[in-house]
Amino acid sequence: MRNFTLLFSLFFCVAGATAQVSKNKTPKKGMPAPVRKAMMANRAAKADAQVLWKPAHEEHFRFMDGDWFSDGSISYTYDKAGNILTETLDFEGMLDRTTYTYNENNKKTSKLVESKEEEEDWMFNSKTTYTYDAVLPDFMTVKTEYIWDDVEAEWVHSNRAQSQTRTVKRDAKGNIISVELKAFFTFTGEWDIVQRTDITYDEATGQAISFDYRQVTLDAENKLVYGDPIRYKNIVWENTDGQIVADNLLECVLGTNRIKSADVYDVEGEEETLYSHVEVAYVDGKDDYVLTRTSVDDMEKIVEKYTVTDENGSVFFTSSYYMEGECMETNYQAIDYDKYGNIILDEEGMLTPDNEREIFGGGRYLYTYDEEKGVPVEMVTEMYEIDETEDPDESETTEDDEEMTGSYKAFDKIVYSDYYNVLTAIRQITDETPDAVSAIYSLQGVAVGRTTKNLPAGVYIMKQGNQVRKVLKK
């Protein structure tokens, strides 16, 4: 069996999670990125989507040597759904303009970046296009990035960032059975495999009972192949809809797919070895949860706690590592919102045995509002800076005796102006007219029309506004 701590750290590093076990007092990340993304999605779903006011102009400033200095300006235009259509950055006469397009779900479908200097013509810089899953309108399946080749006068794949494509496969009941990620690497000129998940379902309950996650490795001929998976079995669900797109099953703790328990196996070839067990406890009617992962020999344990701390949706997340019952380290992340839904604190660090915060990094966002419109007119960002040691060569104390100190210091400032109402027409329509059915899909994600009237009997997936649900045609 592989070392529990090592495998845990490797697994979470790969999946974007952050509860790594380490005695080094270096900055730690907070909650797993996909969990944070789900948190933001939950907040957005619960919030009032009718945002009336948008700023047409922002002035940016950078704080240096005790004073504010201009850092350029940004001008915006919007569509009637409040999406940014153009974003133009002006820094000392150097202009960058980004133009966006969106689909019917207000998801970004393209991003075009152009540049110019003063009175010159706009010149292409980069372009990105986006495609989404037909059943899950928020799940991006293809991102293709290009840069403009001035010599050939054409768009070519970017070598500054990877294009990605995800292939989603579903079974006859519409449940996702695999998601494969490929990336386009300019040095090979091909779409190469990166990672893959495979899911199996119980015929009786229709719920997922096993989950494999694989990453690529190199074989003896230096070809990319899939390595042995991390495998979850005996999965029990709090709730699930079969639309599981997470790379890590432990990300399924918010939203429509939440696990209650599972066994985690180390797989080498055909051999499976149980090495940990996962339990998740939820609070009825809330997003709060406690996830406990225990090694099979009960020697090591990781406990993650996610707590909503106020009515604004602020969150406090901790990840604690235990060895033989003793808590060795607790990392935290605090994300606070104000009553307008804006983040005012994003901080991470370690909790001391006395439950005091030892901050590693973070940002504070100080807003001044136009209370009538409920919009910010100014935001000052403060970043946490760790104090530098006066004599770095002096090392009489051990690492465990060291105490990091620091403070939040002014970093930059944004002044917002020229607000205008962009959603009045949309509000009048949506208040009076329910969302029409925009599309109906087969369980394999193929669009079959906008009504089930002429379709054969069976189960279909209906998309209506931002809602996606299964319907039965008899």
C-alpha cells in the first residue's frame, strides 16, 4: 500500500484541492477549487439575478511609496443581460480591447483580444472560443485558444496556454459514465490525453457505485498512457442526479451531487487495496458539511469543515490533519461577503492550538457605496504581506519556534463611474413571461427539438431558462 499521507497530498495537488499535510510554515491554499466554484454557483443561484446598474468606466490606481498612482482605466459596454460586450484597457495611450460573445444561457462563447497604440488601427492579439455541454449548460467542454500570426495572417493554436476538450459520455438513462480531458500541445501538434473519469451505476437504484480517476503517465516508449486509477467504491449518496463531472469524488459535497460515504482504493494493475474511508455529515437546509477521511489502519485522519457563517453567505473552511488522534495542523480559508454580495475578505492560513489565525496570505476589499443604487463607487484592495526577517542568517530558533507576522497593506484602488441601467427591459419581460423551453435533448445529449409532441415515448432532458430537468413522454 502506498503511504497514506503522500498519496493524499499528491491526489489533492492534482485535483486542485489543498489540504496537504506539511510541517513547513509556507502559504497553504484553502478549500478545493471545485468546491469553491460550486459555492459560488450556489450563491449565484440563490441571489437576485436582476442586477440593474453597471459601470461604464473604471479608473485604476496602484499604491506605491505612500501615494496613489494612475494604473490606467477600463471602459465597458454591456448587453441587456448585463454581460460585458467590450472591455477596453487604456494605459498611457496603449489600448487593449477585449470583445465577448455569449450564448442563450449567458455563457461566454468567444473572447477576442486586440491591441493598438493611440491612432493606429486595431491589431489582432489572441482569440478563445468556448463550447458547453448540451445537458449541463454551465459545463465547458471545449476551450480553444489561438494567437494571431502576422506573417501568415491567420489564427494559430496558442503556445501560451493549452486548448482543452472534454468528451462526455452518458448511458441510456442519461447518467454520465465517463469524462475524458485532452489538451492541445503545440510542440506535438496533437490533442493528447490528460485525465479521465469512469463511473458505474447500480441498476436498481440508478446511483453511481464506483468512480475511477486516472491521469496520464509515460510508458516504456515515452508515450502518454493512462496510469492506475484512484478508485472509489461502495458510494452512498446524500443526493445525486447522475450528472457527475468532478475529477475528484470528494468534490461532490455541494449542489446536486453530494456523497455521504465511500471507500477509497489504491489500484496497481489488477490489484485493489483499501487504504481509506470517507464520511460526510450534512446540516439539513444548509450548505454546511464535515468531511472525514480516515486511513484503513486508523493512524491518520483528515477532517474538512465547511461552514456558512452569516446571512450574506460568508464561508469558513478548515482542513485538519490528525496523526494517532492528535491534531498536527489545521489550515483555514475565510471568504466573507458584504450585504451586496461582494467579497470583502479572502484569507488563508493556519489555526493555532488556541484557535487563533496565523495568516499566510489574503486580500481585503474595502468598498464605498452609492447607497441609493446599491453599487460601489470605490474599492480599495489591501493585500496581506508577511514581514521580512531583519537578519535572515540568524537561525538560533527552530522552525517550530518561528512565528510569522504581517499586516494588510494598501495595494490598488478602483474608482467606478458612469453607471447606467442595462436590465430594465429584461426585468419587464421576465417578470411577466415564464421561461420558454429552449431545447429538448435525448439522454445522450442530442438536441431533438423544443417540444415532446412528436417524439416517441421515453425519457428526455428539457432545458427551460437556467433549469435542466428530466421529463417522461408516455
